Amino acid sequence: MNRRRTAAVIATAGALALSVLNAPAAQAKDTGIVLSDLVINNGKPVVVGTSRVVEPLISFNIALPPGYDTDHPFRYDAEPFIYRGGMTEAVKTGEDYIGPGGYTCYELSLKRAHCEGNLYIDPHPSQDHVDSNSDATKWKIAVLLRLWKADEITIAAQEYETRPGSVSLRRAAKLSVADATPEPVAKGKKVTVSGKLTRANWTTKKNDAYAGSTVALQFRAQGATTFKTLKKVTTNSAGALRTTVTASTDGFFRWVYLGNTTTGTATSGQDYIDVR
């Protein structure tokens, strides 16, 4: 297979929308570009916190129309993005819109290429990507397809295509390290294990207590390779976790939260207990 690189596109999120507004005017019409096999984040939810940029992987294939080929990569664009609400308004304003951070296309033939890259999601307040907790939902998928004339400045044709499916954006959850006391403990005596569950608040850019959530307390005996769930505990109004179990053998405690449709999963750090 010919894997010659054809082009690398680098863009900050929102730049695609702005480039459309600033480009020479062109009537929307069929480009003849066929974009297929689009995969975003391997089909998994995208989890975003309060500060760190997240770059979910994207991949897709393109087939070019007559008069265009992979030897001239700056004469065509094929850029996936996700959006909320109406697509026209999302593209025009750059709000409720998340575009590519960059991608590279590799030549499969003179008419076909395989492209790989990422979306770019920045929770910083200066961005409009995830500025409300209502953004933790399913986002629609679309692509911008564009052909350029030989001068590589004038648009020959461009179109937007919606795609089936969606991408779920979820608020990041965090669990504090499981804290088991007393340490050491006599065999058969009670051990109290505590912790706290928080999740990202995209409005305030802070992590808030996550009340009323079910979290599993797990234990792995020293020398064992897997954790076993001992019980499930519900967080209180402050997101706190607290329960007691009977000490039986040396090992490690941890908390595990499985997430939901708006919130990502979380696993705490482990706490070793010495049973004597």
C-alpha cells in the first residue's frame, strides 16, 4: 500500500468555522467528495474536565471527484466536526461547535486517501466548547467538504453533510484515594473506608461534590491480580463516601465509579491495609 503523506491540516477548534466565513464566497453545491468510515474516539464517550485540552482521535477515508487527485492535496478539504442545535448557527457563530485540531491524510491511490487526526476540545473559559453543564449530552456529527480552484484560493464548491450517530460528551469525575483506618488492624475487626466523589462543573470550571451517586468499594488481597467488589455505597450531599468492612487479610482498597450518560468513570488510588 502506498502510504505517502498528502497533507497535514492544523487548526484550532473554531478555526474551521471562521475559515468558512473568511473564505471567498461560493454557492453550496455537491463537491463529489465521498467521505466514508468516519470514526470518532473509537466510538466511545469523550470525557472532559475543567482545564486540560482533550483531543479525541478521528479517522476517515475520502474518495475524490474527477479533476482532483492526491498529488494536489491543497485543492480539497474534508473536515469532520461535532455540533449542538442547528448546524448553520453552530458553524456561523463557532458556539456549540467543535472542530478538528489537525489531521494528516495518507495516499491510498491518486483518488483515495486515509486520514487520521483529532478533534480539539478546550474547556478554558475563553473557548465556547464546553461552557455549560448542558453540553454534557450527545453531539451531532457533520463534515465540511470543499473543492478549491487551481489557484488554491477560490472555492469551487463546498457542502456540509450531516452524519448518522452522535458523540457523547461527559463531565470528568474524580475519586479521592480510598482511606482505610485503623492501620494496622486486627483480623476480624472493623475497618472504616472513606473517600469523596467530585465531577467537573463546566460552568464554574471547578470540581463539585457529586451527591447521590453509587460507588463500588473494591478489595484486592495481597498477591491477587484482580479486585473484587465488597459493597456499593452512595455519596452524601458533600460527595463523601464512608463505610465499614471486616478485616480478613492484607490487601488494597479502592473506590470505583462507573459513570452515567453525563459523567465519566473514575477509579481512586489504592490504600494498603495491614491485617495482623
